[in-house]
Amino acid sequence: MKRLLPVILLVLALPLWLSCGGKDKQSKETTAKTAKGETEVAMPEMPQHIPYYDLKLKLRKYAKVDIAIDETVLSEPEKEALTKLVQAARVMDDIFFRQVWSGNAAMQAKIDEVHDFSHKQPFTPIGENHDLIYDLLRFYNINFGPWDRLAEEAPFIGSAAKPKGANFYPEDMTKEEFETYISQNPEKAEELRGYFTVIRRQNGGLVTVPYSEEYKDLLTRAAVLMREAADILTNPANTAKFAKGVDYTTLAAYLRSRADAFFANAYRQSDMDWMDVENNIIDVTIGPYEVYEDALFGYKASFEAFIAIRNPADSKKLEGIKKYLPKLEQSLPLPAEHKNPTRGSESPVSVVDLVYSAGDTKAGVQTIAFNLPNDEAVREAKGSKKVMMKNISQAKFDKILVPIATQVLDPAQMDQVVFDAYFSNTLMHEISHGIGPGTIKKKDGTETTVNRELKELYSFLEEAKADILGLYCTRVLVKEGFLDKATETKGYICFLPGFFRSIRFGATAAHGKANMMEFNFFREKGAIEFDPETEKFHVHVDKMPAAVEAMASKLLMIQALGDYDGAKAFIDLYSQSSPELEKLLGKLKDIPTDIEPVFAAEEFLDMGQRRHSHKKPAPVTHQH
């Protein structure tokens, strides 16, 4: 229940709530000490009035989708192990909740003061306003905190701005203070910029606290569950019950290695072990990976998890792409000295159906595919793994992309908007994360990484690079005979409604800003054209290859040089909106921006500890 406690506390402290209409009163801010008493944080107080219709409009941005799983492919031992893994994933939810905002710990501590709270009937104290409370809890959980991720992180509880550094740094620490401290203490630079540490104040300076210490209690719980799952999957009494050819030896090795990594605060070996996982049905990715939540520098990794069931047939169809990876790297529109032929070429591709996701990947916009690990040393040695979540992709295609296409695309091109093209674009996006500059050398000979040099701008440039190289590499594979010409054409046309789908994520989202840049660049090159009479866009397929290559070349050179100023200039130039764009976005207001997954695993696996139900509770009556 931990992820709900702050909101429930605020709700219980509220003297009066109305169920509809009216205008928010300005909320007040108080301060409270964190659990360790080190930092004062802003603690929002709930306004006395919340417009119910406003909350409903916010929730309408998310299409509720049932995410089913095919339990018939699993034996009883596999189901038992899957239960453990979903429970471990839920721990990642709890850790990410701590990472998002330092105030959550203090708010949770205050819940002990509420004596009449019932976990079984959390809506009882609210009376007839329980529908409003239920929706607020839903929205709070979607956003992992009191800031609306689809509205530029605007607060929907209180009025305090979201700290750019989340809970990775002291809330009042500036970028200048951090960089000044590093310049004065260069021997600590690597430690302070490390992916798996938080920064705290101590004795007038800054110190690092490893994740293994900061989240020790939760990591211990997750490690126990992961090791238990590994034991189940390698027990000889169970292995005989698995389908022919299924062997969980490598998955169990990864789970144990990852559990060890939680305490060692070193993840490279377990990333290597994850790359070796094969011959299984259950697919697991768990731990600290992406740096999106650190909007201050883009240094600190957030915890997340994907628990899925692998689709062997679809995965096998895509495995053939691996042999073309060296060719794709060599074909990049980039001077030879900046190409990266030493990156590993193992790069397995898995198509899965998601069972449960957790943490960073579930905050706001739902992930449809990923390319991991992010550790450049692992990528150099073994490449990276592309995982495509087919059931999530299909849900977004049906609920969002097709409705958007009918509003923004030339009707004559609608027959090209098909799921296979959309899915192919996603695959090529993930493939493209694994090629191009990674480890680079500066002019003075210093070895560094693109991420380190581009700092908080890295995610915007990297997502744009992956999108554009996805189209570029599709063309290369067509020339090589691996894909047919129709795939290239459909990919170009499906890309246009894809702009609008991602732009709606907001300018603070990496994918949203990346697509804004791509949209404006393609318009500048004449690859897409707006018809003011029909108020729709036409994709000029014949002009797309040149536009794609031009943008790919610019993005790749910025990365190859670690050019922070160049990245900023490119983003500033191409991330601006336009009247035509705003007009079309207005037409899309009734189309959901993303989905809210309702995982069947929560019912099927019967965890008995679910954080909240997506089903609205029955009205509660009171005895007076």
C-alpha cells in the first residue's frame, strides 16, 4: 500500500470535498523533515475544493486497457515463479516512488497518526465522495506523485514545482553548485556523477549514498523474491514440467546475479548475464536503467521492471536482423572515424506480451519497447537486447494511432497505416539505439560517453536519433533484400500520425520533444506538407529518404563530438510549435494520449497485496 499512503493521508485530513464544479483555491505549502531529518521539503496541503470534472478530463487522457496473458503456455511451477517476479516488480514501484520526490517519505510517516484508517475499506472515511477519491488515487498512481506528466509536470496537488533532480539530489541544489563542487573536488567527479548513487548534503559539502544503502530495505525484499523465483525455475522436480526446449538456467543465473548487484551496487556483470538469457518463456528485466527522471543532469538511473511472456515464433522471425548490424553501422551517414564497429553484434530481439510493468517505465506514458542495457562497456562487449511488447503496441495502435491518423493524415494514404508497419518502426527504433556513437573521444583525447557530454539534453537527442535512424536503417535493409519496399513506404506514412501521438506527451518528455524536432525538420525539407483546405498532412514518400539522411547526419555528428552547445541549438531551433500543429492537436483532444494498463496478472496471480484495484469500489454506507 505504500504508494497510496500520501494521497490517502491528504484525503483523510481534508475537512470538506465537493464532487463537482468550482475553482481551485490556491494551496498552501508547509515543510516537513524527511525520515532522516536531513532536508526540509515542501509538503502540499490539499485545497478545500477539487473540481471533479477537471480530474475526469485528466483521466480521459488515458485509455483503460485490459492487458491479458495466455496462462495456458505456463506450467504450475512457472506460474509460481511468475508470482514471485511480479511481487519483486512491485518493489520497483516502491523504490521509484521514493526516487521521484523526497517529500513522499515524510508524508508516509504521517499516516501512523491516522487511527481510523482501514486498508480493507480505504474509502469509508470519505463517505459519498468516494468516487472522487478513487479517481484521485488512480491519477496519483499513474503519475507516481502529485505532478501531471502529460501537462509539463504541472502540480495537481498543491502548487510546488517538481524538483528537476527528483530525489537524486538535494531539492535546493543548483546545477552550478554541483559543477562547482566537482571542479573543487575532481577526485570525486566519477562518484558524484555515477548512475547508481544519490547526492546528499553533509558538513557543508556533497556526499554520495549508493543505491544499495539508500534503498536497502526494499532491495533486500526484491532480492529474496528473485532468488526464490530462480530456485523454482531450476528445481529438477519442476523442470520436467516445462515445455520442450524451455530451459531457465540462464534466466535463473541473471536473477541471482541481479540480486547480488542490488547489494554490491555494481550492475555490469548482471547486465552481461541478462544478455545471455535464452531458451525461456518467462522474460524478465529488472533494476535501475533509464535516466529520464533526472531532469537536472540525466546522470541517475531509475528503477523499473518488465515481467513478460516471450513469443518464440515472432522473436524467431526478427532474429535474422542481427547479421545486418555491422552493415547498418557501416552505412551510417557519419565520417568513418566516428563509426563504432567494435560494438557487440549479439543483440538478440525478443517479442513478448507484457504481464506486468513497474517503476519508471509505468510512470505516465507506457513503454512499448526498449533497448538495454545502457552500459556502454556491455554494449561494446555484447551489444544490446531489443524487447518488443506486442500486446502494449497493439493497444496503442488501436486506441490511439489509428484515431489520430484519421484526423491528421491525407485520407488517400490511410490504407498504409497498418499495425505491421507501426510495429516495424518501433523495432527499428530500438535497433537504432544500439548503433552510432556511444563511447567517444574529445578533441583533447579524453575518453567519455555521449550521455556524459550531452547531460540533460541526451535523452532528447538520443530518442530523435533512434527514430530517424530507424527509418534510415529500414531503407538499408530494403536495399539488402531483408525487407520489402512496401515496408519502407508504409513506415514513412505511419511515422506521421506517430509524430502527433508522441508530441502529445509534452515538451518535458524525451519522446515528445524528439518528435517535435523531427516534425519540424521534415516540414522544412518538404517531406511532409500541410494542406490548408483539408487541414491534413500528406507524406511525400519520394522526399523522405533525403530528409531522413540529412537529419540523421546532423544528430549523429552532435553525438560523435559530444557537442552540448550544438545539441542545445538544434533543440531550440526545431522544438517550436506552429499554428497548424496547435490547430490539429486541438482536434485530437478527445483521443486518449496514452493507455492505462489493467494487468490481468493482478487477478490471475492473486498477490494478496495489491496496491490498489482498478475496479471502482462499491458505495459505502455508514452507521451513525
